[in-house]
Amino acid sequence: MTRRLLAAALGAVAAVIFQVAVIYSQRPFPLLIVTVISVAVGASFLLAGLAAWHRWPASRLGLLFTVTGYAWVVPSLAHLPYALPFTVGNLIASVYAASLAHLALAWPTGRLRSRFECGVVIAVYAWNTLQSLVSMLFWNPATSGCGPGCPANLLLASDSPAVERVFDQISVPVGLSLSAIVLTLIFRHWWRARGWSRRAMVALVWISVAVIALSVAQTVASNLNLADSSLLLYGIAPVILLTGPALFVVSTLLARTARGALGTAIVDLQPGAPPEMLRDALARALGDSTLQLAFRVPGSAGYLDTAGQSVDPGQLGPGRALTALPAVSDALLVHDQALQQEPQLVRLTASAASMALEHARLQAEVRAQLEQVRASRARIVEAGDAERRRLERDLHDGAQQRLVTLSLALGMAREQAAGADPALQSLLDSAGQEAREALVELRELARGIHPAVLTETGLAGALQALAERSTVATTIAEVPGRRYPAAVEATAYFVVSEALANVAKHALTDAAVVAIRELPGRLLVAVTDDGAGGARPDGGSGLRGLADRVASVGGVLTIDSPPGAGTRLAAEIPCP
Amino acid sequence: MSVTAPSAPLRVVIAEDAVLLREGLRRLLTEAGLEVAGTAADAVQLLTLVAAGQPDVVLADVRMPPTQTTEGLQAAVEIRRRWPHTAVVVLSQHVETEHLFELLADDPRGVGYVLKERVADVRQFTAAIARVAAGESVIDPEVVARLVARQRRDNPLAALTGRELAVLALMAEGRSNQAIAAQLYLSPKTVETHVGNMFAKLCLEPAVEDHRRVLAVLTYLRR
């Protein structure tokens, strides 16, 4: 490959040197600008050929550029003052036009699209050759255009300007028709192309218009024998041909721009953006609006793209190509086939897509895990609550009930022992007293485990009980009368109970206001005091535990406690 | 309110789901000279018994099957509504004002709300049953004490004398002036004076009837 490239490069250099040498072999020297343009056109095609060969090794574009380059350079032979090179040079002077048409029709993949187009290209080459051959048969340079210093035309069969003129009259419409066909086909390619191909076609369309305009102008001018236009048309106008190699530069830049845009698009993409947004970003960056990002339908062999279109990897539409994503086995990219010419760009797109998808997947995984942890935390808290309720009920139905029965029996025994042994009576009295005290202690213990009044009557009754027992004067400003899920009620109760305990301990005030308000979808619990303030959420384990407790049901605890201006502890608890 | 002749024993229905306690209560009440007309283990049985026998008094545990929350209380409220001649005493392991006010509704006559452990003092307990049967109210001292002791900002109760506070608490327990006088070793006249002063200090409308007084005082205390 490298050796071939080297050889081609040497060939190109040799061709350019040859052209310069040949042009300067004639007397008088031609105008410098004409020489420069002529050399520049040839050299640029040869250079573009080398570069295209290097960039798209699998494509014929490099070959076509190179052929066009040589087709432009070799006819310089006509400048040599010898009959043979003069004849050959003039004979092949316009082959480049045919290979330009070939190049344009094969753009951007290097392949002709149909048999018809192959036919058109063959016709163009054939007509080109025929035209040159016929004009050489009837053109005597000594009498027309070139003057007596010119070498002889070896092909001259009949020195008849009349025949030449007749042929020219036929050739103009044929040449124009062929040009029109080529131009129409190019426009048709552009019109039909979508996505990346269309992008690659845009520059070609403009360039074709310019080149065809030049060719038509040259044909018309030469047939009308506009001698004074020749310098402009044959010397300077060919600068337009430089647009051919420019096409190569443009396509290179397109690929480079797309690579850059791709990086930016991925960076700009919101983390966890849905796949359709990823597709849009990639399509925009690539300039391939037809890009599809398809995912395997779970449990089947089929794929669906982000727009919901089904994609069959085995049967893609014409001009479509498929690229698998590295590291993401269940997704693929389907794109314009022309994009395959830029394997690096495709690779980059695929890895960008898989990176983004992998990122999204990891994010979804983390989110799912977080959701699991949240759910399990809620379950743990709920299980704890349930366990406390059960313990309280066990105490109520068990020990408390038995102690009451025992007290009853002791009371009856005391009645029966009335008037009997005073020692027995006092023993029974103290036993009754013990049982009573045990009952009081047990009642407080049960309340500490779980306030039965909360389960029995709901928040309103439970808050009332809290307020009655609190050591700070507690006003219940607002509390909904309805019942809520046990976890919600327990959390709200816990918040108020802890907040009142904190007021009693730290706030240096004797009053607090409790308000529970139902807002759409949530319960707002607020305990406000006018005390010392300065409470910090991370200050004591009480507030931290409270925040955890509220978070366990998906709620948020906020503490507003500026020093010296009271404390407002508020919990927002989601509830259906 | 009971039309039963003084000589006839009070007819009582007991609703309590714990068997030992239920049987203990039956024995206690029988030995105290009351007639146990039936026992129930849940609210449905209780309502059936009351509908059939229309007893003088019902003793009902707050918590009973199936939900173990406030079936007994609900049944008591229903009994007071449907059978005004049947008085109810609701027993509970813990006393709460929320229960109390649900039970009292607008009419505290013939209603009692006491801690279960009050059964230990046989005489006081049977006396409470008799009072309720006679149309009085019996409110457990525990819940009254809590209401009186409740922290209040600018507490109006601070203006009362110790004696007045004691009278207030006994009033809230459902006692009549005579009973308060007897308990505090005061003359009924003195009690009346205390009551008048106290109502004035608390800006309460003086109420003559005992049951209105109970409701007014409890409502005031609960604010």
C-alpha cells in the first residue's frame, strides 16, 4: 500500500515537472498566469487522488482523481514542437472532461449507481474520443488557429474546414445533450440522497454547475470561433476545475466537523437522556438525518428504532448500512451507507452511542438500586412500627389484662378479709398497691412502645393526648380529622412528639404550636415555638433520627431555627 | 333515671374479651349483690344481649375483637343512642380525652369512663356502677387530673385556690354538690360558694344541672 502510494506520488511529481517543462519548451513563453493555473489544476487533481487513495483505500475515488489529473497533464504534449506529441496531445486534450463527469457521477462512493449510468459514462468517454478524432481528421493547424510555426497534424485526412464545420454543428447539440444528462443525473443523486449522502452531494452540485458551465462555454466559444475569448476560456477559466479537488477537501472537512460535533453533542447530552434524544443529537452532529438507533425487542429477534419503526438487521433498505455498538449488545446503529467511507467517524459514533447508552443504563441501575434501598428502608421502618404495635397489643392483652384480673382478685380478697386478721388485711392492701403501681408502670411502658390512642383514634386524638401530657403549653392549631395510612400517622406523630420533647429540653420557652395540614398528595406537619432557636439538623441525634424517619416514608424534614427567633420544625410527608 | 325499684338488684351486662377478667367481674358484681344478666366477648354479642334484655347497666371494654381498637366504645355510644334506659360504663387500660368526648357526646347522663384497674376497689367500683345507673356521670380521676394539670399559657386555673381546684376536679369527675361536700368535709353551702366563685373566675356560664356542669367543665379543661 505504502509502496504503491509512494509510486503514485513520484508519478504525480514527475507529471507536474513534465508539464512545466513542456509548457516552457514552446516559443514564445505563454503567460505566467496561464501556466500557473494549468499546472495547479493538474497538480491539485493528482494530489487529491493521492489523498483520497490514502483516506478511502476501498474507494475508486482516488483512482478517478488521479486519472483526471493525468488526463489534464498529459495533453501538454501538444506544446512540444514535434508532430507526434503535437498530434497525440491534441487528440486527448479533452479526455479530462469525460473523467470529470465520471468522477461526479460516481461521487461520493466511487461507484456508479446503475447500468444506465455506466452507459452514460461510456457514452461520454466514447463521444469525447470520437469528437477529438474527427476534428483531428479535418483540422489543419497550419491554416487554422495555430499558424505556420505549428507542427503537422499526423491524423489530417482532408484539409477541409467545411467538413470540420459541419461536424462541429452536429457535435454542439450532442455535447450539450450529454452534459445535460450528466447534470440531470447529478441533480437527481442530490435530490434522492438523504442524510450523510445528501450532505456529501451538496458541494458537488455547485461544482458541477460551474464545471459544466465552463465546458459549455468552451464548446460554444470554439464553435463560434470567438478567438479573443480564448485566453480567458482556455487559459484562466480552467481555474474553475480546481473546485474538483476542493470537493475532496470539503468532504474531509465534513468528516472532521462531524467528529468534532459528535464529541460536543455527547458532552451536551443531558445525563440519562432518553434514547431518542441521543439519536437526535448523533444525527445532528453527523449530519445524517436518517440515522436510526435500534434496540432489540426483548424476547424476539426483531429490533425497533427510537421512532418505533421496526428494523430488520438482515434486510436493510437500499443505501443503508448497519453498525453494531461496542459493549451494548442489544442495540445497533443503522445509517447511510455512504458514511461507511468514513470508518473512523462511524466507529466514533458507535462508541459515543454506546458510551451514552451505557451511562444511561448505569444511571437507571443506580436509580433502581436507590429505589430498592428506599423501599427496603420504608419496609424496615414499617416492620418496626408493626412490631411495636404488636408488642403493645401483647402487653394489653397479656400482662396488663392479667394484672387487672389479679387486682380484681386481691380487691375481692380484701373485701372477704374485712374484719379478719389486720396483718392479712395490710398484706392484701400492700399487694393491691403493688399491683396498681405495676399497672401504672406497664401503661407508661406500653405508651412508650406505641401510643394505642394513635391506632384507635388517629392523629387528632393522639396529638390531643400528646398536648395534654406535654410539659410545654401546646396549642393544636390545626389537625385533619380523617385517618391516614399507619406509616404516615406514625411518622407525623413521631415528628410532633420529638419536636415537643425538643422544645421542652432546649427551646427555653413554655409554649409551642402544632399544625398538621393536608395538602394535595402530602401532609404538612409543623411545630413552632418562640424560644431560643439555633437548633441544627446535625446537632443532636434526635433531629437526625427524625430526618431519617421522615425520609423513610419519602418525606422531607426542614428546620428553620435562627438564633433567638424560635424554631419551626416542618415535615412534608407524602400521603395518598 | 332507672325505673327499677330500690330493692331490685341492678341488672348488668358485661362485655370483655379476656375470659378470666370477664369471669372475675361476674363474680365480683354477683357477690356485690348485682345481677349479671349476661356476658359478651365482643360488641356484636353485647348489642344482641342489650337488645334482648335491656339491662340497667352495661360494662364494656373499649378494645374488643375483631379490630381491637374501639369496638366497645362504639357499642357503648350506640347503646346510649338506642336504649336511653341502659347506662354504660366503659373500661379501658388507658384513658384518653378523645374517647371520653366521643362517649359523652352531648349528654353525659348515664355514662361512665374509667380505668380498668378501678375494679380493684370493689366498693368504689360498684358505687360508680350505681351512680351511672342512677343517671350520673363517672369520669376517671386520672383523665381529669391530666386535664387539670395540663400546661397552659396564661393559665386561668392559676387564679383558683387549692380548694376551688379540688372542687373543679370533683365536678369534672361527675360528682354532685352533695358528694363533693361529703368528700371534702365541707357544707353543701360552702361548696356552692366555691362553685360560684370558680365559674366567675373562669368566665363560665353557671349551670344548675349536674350533667350540663360536667360537660361545661370538661370542655373548658380540654380547650
